[in-house]
Amino acid sequence: MRTMGLDYGDRNIGVAVSDAFGWTAQGTEVVQRRRDGGEFDRIAELVKEHEVSSIVVGLPKNMNGTVGPRGEISIAFAEQLRQKLGLPVHLWDERLTTVSAERTLLEADVSRKKRKQVIDKMAATLILQNYLDSKTKR
């Protein structure tokens, strides 16, 4: 079974899924957040489509390690996912993943317009890959 990584943002949710062995993360898509909660339906479809058995949600912590308002929102989102999908949902420290994704895209000379389209998906991939790497080191 696979693991899904989510980068939960104000407007979009970046989605990544692991390979069957749990070794690598691949970005799959960016889900638009909706007022009616329709993003949960799309995430549920992706869970079924990719045979996902657990989910990792990025937890944006402050640089001193404390959880601020954005972190509280992510924790609430993770709890909603856990209730709606009935799957284990893990929170993973995502400090600087979006910055790292942005830097990687800049180094690859990706245009600003294209960066905006893939930054959330790439951040989700980094969150999931870091989580997977931590599991294999145990």
C-alpha cells in the first residue's frame, strides 16, 4: 500500500504519492480548495485510485519549533481527513519545504507562471519524501 503526502495551503493542496515499496515520492496533482469542502471528495478519489493506506500532512512550524496559526489549521485539516477517510494521518514538520521547492525550480530555470502551477505539488513531494526517508532509517 502507498502513502500520500499533502501540502495544505490557503488556496491549493499539493498531492504526492509514494511508490508501492514506500521508497520514492511522486507529485500527482494540485487540488483546489473549495468552500463546500469538495477537496475532501477529490482526495478520497485519489486515495482509492492509488490504493493509499496512510496520509502525511505537512505541519508548518515556526523556526523555533512552536506551532503557530498555520500549524493549527493544518492540524484541524489532518483531523478532518482522519475522520472522513478512516485512514491513519500523520503530521510531518514541513519547515522550509516550499522554500526548497522554489529554489529547486529556480535553479531549473522554470518560468514564474509554471512555478506557480507546480510549487504545491513539489512541496508535497518533498514532505512525503522526507517522511519516507525517516521511515527507512529506522
